[in-house]
Amino acid sequence: MTAGPGEDAAGLARRCAADLLRRVEDRLRTLLAAERETWAAVHEGAVVPVDALAEMIGSGGKRIRPAFCVTGYLAAGGDPADPGIVSAGAALEMLHVSALVHDDVLDDSDIRRGLPTVHAHHTALHATSGWQGESRRYGEGVAILVGDLALVYSGELMAEAPATVVPEWNRLRSEVMIGQYMDVHAAAEFSVDLRSSRLIARIKSGRYTIHRPLVVGASAAGRADLAPVFEEYGEAVGEAFQLRDDLLDAFGDSADTGKPTGLDFTQHKMTLLLGWAMQRDEHIHTLVTEPGHSYDEVRGRLLDTGVPADIEKHIAGLVERGCKAIADAPVAPVWREELAAMARKVAYRNA
């Protein structure tokens, strides 16, 4: 891709990345369209899981993981004409969709991106149709299978990427699953363990959102040497990303986030936000775990601890750390600048 009239290196870099992301979007849609056609020929009811995934993909999303993947690839000098990086980006987004569908079951969340979640939709469908069995169990069963199908498709897509991505792809997937388990277990215990909370935030969210996609992109371009600097950058920015999620869950507007606020409270998630606050005020544990207390009470108590303001400062420090990590990376200056801009964007979204 060559620069257009009056276009500088930064503009060309952004246009190249945007073109790859558009191709990622096309790859996701063409895959699901082909799968729908295949299964419609088998049975009219067999398209339901595929349609559920198509609706999830079509409902939006920030495509953060593909964005970091293609940026890592281009920063590493990868050829933008290679279709393998498009498949890798699509695989990461499909894995994310799988995690979202399963997350919504685990968190008992009814809304995602402003629409009913997969399990909520099929629970309601079962109830209104008068089918046999328990509606909730049916809806959750459908969602588990839809999420599993997305996981299958993610593997098929990544198989089209260069074989050099396989070790990082395997680590990424296992981290997500282990992190999910640790999150569920920590919610059951609901005791302050900041070491575990930070580890969960890193492996369940931060690494698979930023660190690993960057390294997948660099690996696809044959630049394994970039893994250490991308790890340092990704660990810092990934933690900032998760801390912003924690703040948005506690204090955000569901109209902006597309999902209910306060889920971390109702599901007893031992986030860093809650962990730090409970260290300062033990009564917060009671407000979250005992019935009869409102979200406003919890939010007010959290603000009284001063922890939200401290987390904002910590986020700023993490962004600075990430930008410093990338400042001397052996990539073109335009990509160092782009990664610094992306760090600020994910850390301060909807802030």
C-alpha cells in the first residue's frame, strides 16, 4: 500500500491497519454466511447457533484484539497482502465472542451490546413456546454450545495463519480458560487476595486482549524477537484496560457500555477495585454480600474510600509504563506512536 497525495507515514499506517481490520470483518461475515448455507441444507433448525454468532458479530464491538494483532504484525514488517494475518485477527475476535457468550452465562447477564444475551434470548424463547424442561437450563445449554461453536471456528480461522503463531495461540487460549476458572472461584470465596485478583485480571483479560494478540501478530510476521517488548507493553496496558473495565462496571452508564452496571457487585467479583476498597473499609464486604443494600450504597462507600481516584492514578502510571516500554522498540517510529495512542485509547475509553 502506497501513500496517497499529502498523506504522511502515520496516515498511511492507520489506513493500512484499517484496511486489514475491514478484511477481518469481511472474513468473519463470509465464514458465518458460508456456515449458514451449509447447515440450512441439512436442517432449517441447524442454523440457530450460527445465526446467534452472526448476530453477536453484527452487533458491534470494538475489535480490540484484532486491532492489536494487525498492529503487531504491521509493526513487525508483515506483508499486509498476506491473507494469513486476516484469518489470525478473525480468529481472535471469534475467540472473544466465545468468551463473551460463556461469560454472560457465568455472570447471569441478560444484556450484551444493548441486546438480549444468547442464554437470555433462548430462555425466553423456551418459556414462551411452552417447550418441555426448564427454560433457564435450555437457554444456558444453547449458549454453552453457541460459545463452543465460536471456539471451533476460531481454531479453524487460526489454522489459516502462519504456523509460527501456534505456540502463542495455544498459550492465549489456555490462559483464558484458567483465568475464567480462577475468576469463578474467587467470586465464590470473595475474600481479599490482591495477588490473585491481579493475576486474574492479567490472564483473563489483559494478556488475551493486548499482550498475546500483539505477539501473535509479530509471530505471524516472523519477528519473535519482539515478544519481550510487547509483553512489557501489553502487561501494563492490559492491566490498565481491565481496571477501566472495573471502574465502568461500578460507575459507568449502561447506555454507553451496552451491558448492565454493577455486575461485579451482584456476582461477587473480587476485582482489584473491590479488593483495594475492602482493605480500607471492611463494611463494603457486607454491602456487597448481604441482601437489602443498593448499588448506590456500594458506589458511595467505594468513593468514600478514595480507591476509584487512586485507580485512575494507577491507570495513568500503567499507560506511562506501557508507552516507555515501546519507546525504544525495534520497529518504525510510526508504529511506536500508534501503539502509544492505542494504549491511551483502551485505558480511557468511556472514561
